[in-house]
Amino acid sequence: MTAALRSAALALFFLLPALAAAQAPKLVVTGSSTVYPLMVDIVRRFQSANPGVSIEVRSGGSAKGLADLRAGAADIGMVSRQLAENERDLFPFPLCRDGAAIVVHRSNPLGALRGQQLAALITGAVTNWKQLGGRPGPIRLAWRAQGQAIPELVLNQLKLRPQQVRSRKTIFENADAIDYVANDRNAITLAALGVAERSIKSGVAIKLLAYEGVPASTRAVRDHTYALSRPLTLVPRTQHTGLQKQLIEYAGSRAVADLQEQHGFVPYQD
């Protein structure tokens, strides 16, 4: 073999893996921080059954998932709320259901809040736990970051605007919100109900307040009695075909119902 042929063969040897990678099916999935951990597990199982498939899953919030979808930066958006009126051109595919939990420190004697009380707390009309029948102490609200589905769900339920929120701290991740409350007996926050329930089972010093007389629980989400519940969905960029279709249908199927329940969610078929 001549030197020229050897060089060409060597170049081809290094080029082939790159060509194979470029031709391998690939998807980008972005969005809801609540759906993200579940989707990572679903994708891991999907890829094990479909070798050679490349799927990247990124967090960032429901609003980012939809923005990435519109911009062509993602193939599928993860959204943990109902679509708004100006999003009706999109087609959400339900995975499962969850709720927004009102989370306080485990030592907080309060057991429940009505909508009117929660609205007063969020807007700063009520600033001390004693005003709600609890022990004296300043209410320290940790609100969730703008663009996330949980605060949108609660504000819509209470008919409040984001500008009316009076919080001490802004938090993005569910885990950070729960950690904040677990370390401050006067704190209150919102978190994904399934995530919060799992934290309680693992011994974290928090509890969930009932809302409008209904305990915050997966059971109440399952039987549709908990008002602060929402669907967790996948939204494709276009009419889903090919790999998009395969992943979306798999993610909403009974094949991953065990993963949905492990993450504290209610399978949509239930």
C-alpha cells in the first residue's frame, strides 16, 4: 500500500465513527424541572431497548421547554401545566399527573390553608403565623422562579398576578425549596407534590398542608379531589413522527408506569 493510500485509509478510520454518530437518530428534550428526573429514567430505559439512539434531556422549567420548542432548539418540550390559550396550536401528550404542594416545616402546628388564607400569605397581607392560627413567628415565603409551572398553577387558582407576590427568597429546584423549608420552622414554599411526599418518606423535616379541606397526597390527585393538581406532558415541535413518536408513546405507556409511581406521580391512565 502506498503512503497516499495508507493516509486515506487512516483518515477514513477516524471519520467513520463521526459519520455514524451524525447519522444516529437524535432528540433533544427540554423543560419542566419536575418532569426532568422522571424523563431521565424513561430515556435511560428507552435507550437500553433501542441501542444507537441519542437523546439529550435538559431541565430549565416549562416556559423554557416551550421557548426551546418554538425556537427549534428542542424536539420535545416537557411541560407541567395546562397549555395557555396562546399555546393551543401545540399538542400536549399526557404522561401522568401531579400536584403543587404547600410545604412547611414539620414542627409548624398549622394543618391546612384555605385559598383566601394562601392568597393573603402570598401577597403579604398576612405576615405572621399567629394570624393564621399558628405559633407567633414571621412568615418566610420562598417563591418559585418565574417560568415554572407550579407558581403559575397556584396564581391562576387564586386569581393573582406575579407582581402581587411578596416573597423572601426565589428558588428554582424542588429539592432546594424543600431544603429551605426543612431548615427554617417559619418558612413556607411550593413544591411538586410527588417530590415532597418522597422527601417526607425519607425523613426530611417537612409536612404538606391540606388545601381547601383536602389533604395534599398522591391519593387525592388520583381521585381528582385535590384542587392544585396538574398534568405532566410532553409537547413535540411538529406532528410527532419517527423517533419523536416512539419516545412520546413509550413515555406515556404502561411500560414506564412503575417509573412514574417511583417518582410519586399518578399514571395518566389511572
